[in-house]
Amino acid sequence: MKFFQKIYALSTKGFGFALLSLLLSGLFYSISIVVVLNTHLLPVLTSGLDSFAKETGCAIVEYELDCYEDYYEYEGLIIDLNFNDEDAEDLSPETVVFTKTKVYYGGNAFEYQTLIDAMKLEPNQTMDELIDTIEGFVKKTSVRNIFTITIVATIYYSLAHLVMASIVQSMIKKRTGENKFSQAYKLTAYIALPYIVFNALTRMVISASLPGLISSIITNFLPLIGLASRIGIDLGILSLLTALVLKYGLPKPELQDEVIEGEVVVTSPVEENIEDNIQV
């Protein structure tokens, strides 16, 4: 259990490694997003959609999608101008949905205005031009995307860990009697990092993170739970990992022998500010 011991030991030291953990969390998340865009989204957009774009008559008018009809479906790609944002949680990782104002893929939403403004194009685009815009945006800005998403994700994790740290603080207090929020925050950063890395790896392989995948399955049976189930999954897994660290990572107390009539008869933890109880 040396791994748990090292994590706990780090939480008693400075914030240097904690800040590094936050930065690495943001970096792995951003890399997974860029990989998903390049390896999964682009093939869908470039797989003979020219004829489909012409059939639909779709075009962007003042950053909003307009088509002949409100709904089309073609080989994993859907155009739904009446799409409800709440239904995005029910989408499979491979499905691409063009809505009135944005495109959904792999649990992520990209607004047309953001894509078009990033490419410095006009707010009016045909469907062909939109597909070229998204393709060009993904290809040409991958490095910049990694940098930008890393910064945003790092800030997000820095704030999100505050919630988990409050839970970890109570767990530490229960086990050790200490009530240090700073230690709880650092411990949260260390525990969350491998979990975030694991989710990033699953996202790159199957275009969905572990909590997102479980949440989508739960939502199919209980549609009203949605986001709450995903948050609950994250908190539950992190709480379990914290419990393991506190169970196996706490340093063992030093033992002191009690001596009665010159013979060692029992051992007990050494406590500060308490004189040795020795009977001779």
C-alpha cells in the first residue's frame, strides 16, 4: 500500500505537486477532446456528405442553421432543428447532431458562431462551407485547442475540487481528528488525477468517459436523473478512492513499550505531551 502512503504524504506538504496535478488533469482532458475531434468527428464529416448537404438545402443564416425540413438523418449524422439540449445526454458517442445553433458530438457541443468566428468567416454559410469550416477548424487549431482547453479545464478542476475537498476534509477529520481544508484540497487533486486520466483514455477509445457512459445508460431507464447521476458517479468514485487512501495510507503510530517489574508486557501508541507510564 505504498502508493496510498505516498499520496497521503504528499497531501501534508506544499501546494507545488497539487498545482502540477491540476495542470496535468487539464492537459489530459484537452488531449482527449482533440483526439476525439480528429479521429471520430472528421471522418463523419468527410465521408461523402456533399450530396446530403445539397439534398437538405441547409445553410447558416446569421449563425443559425436553416434547412428545407426540420429533420434529416444520414449514416450517423442527424439534422434536427427542434432538438432539445436536454436530450443531448441520450446521444450515443458516435452520433453527430446539427441543431439550430450548434453541433453535438461525443457529449460535447460546438456553437456555429464560435466555429465561424474562430475561422473569421461571415455569419452566413452553406452546409458545404460549414462542414469545411469545422474540418478546417479542427485540423488547423489542434495545438491551440490543446492550450486553450487545458487552461479552461485546469480552472474548472480547480473550482470543482473545492466541492470534493469539503467532503474529503470531513473524512480526514473523522480518521485523524485534524481539520485542515488545505490538506483535503491537495489530497483531492492527487486522487482525482488518475481518475481524470482514466476517463481521458476511455474518451479517446470509445468517445465517452466512464461517468458519461454510465450516466447515459442510467438516463435511458430514468430520464429525469441526467446530470445528477453523472455528478453522483464522480463524487462516489472519488470518495471511495479517498477512503482507500485514508485506510491504507495513514502513517502507523509509533509504539512505546510499557514495562512492569522490568518486563515488557504491552505496547501502546506514543502520544505527544503525555509522560511515559513506567512502573518498576
